[in-house]
Amino acid sequence: MTSTAAGMSPRPQAQRRALAVLVSSQVLSGAGLAAGITAGALLAQDMLGSTDLAGLPSALFTAGSALATVVVGRISQARGRRPAQQGSWGPLNRDGAVEG
């Protein structure tokens, strides 16, 4: 196996690079998600003219996420991880294609 200038094989470097990309993408997507939920609350406040129901979008997002987690978890236990991921990402991809 060839080694690099640092004395390490190329595979651990590639794994480290892939891990750095995955971590940074998770951080950025988490920030985008938080911004979206915050924007939803601000939009609800603006549309309703009151702060009484401004937290409703956040509550509905949390409840929907919890419900989806239970469903995907059950599919994962029954059929495996791949069908669960396909079943959960499929509708999102379809909705994105329709809206885009």
C-alpha cells in the first residue's frame, strides 16, 4: 500500500475527508432547519397578527417529526433500514420535484 507524505495510507485520509463533509453538511442542514422553523413562527405571527399561535408551526413540525420517526422505525424493524429510508425519502423527493 502506498503512503502519503504524512505517512498514512490514502484510505484513512479519504474516510476523514468524508467524515468532515458529512459533519459540515449536518451542521449546515441543522442551521437551515432551525431557520425554517423560526421563519414559520414569525410568518404565523405576522399572518395572525398575534403571538398567541406563533408557536403552532414549531409544535406541528415537532409532532410530525415524532410521528414520522415512529413509522420509519417500525418499517426499519420489519423490513430493514433501506426500505425505511426509501419510504421516508421518496415522498420528500416527489414533493420537491412537484414544487420545484
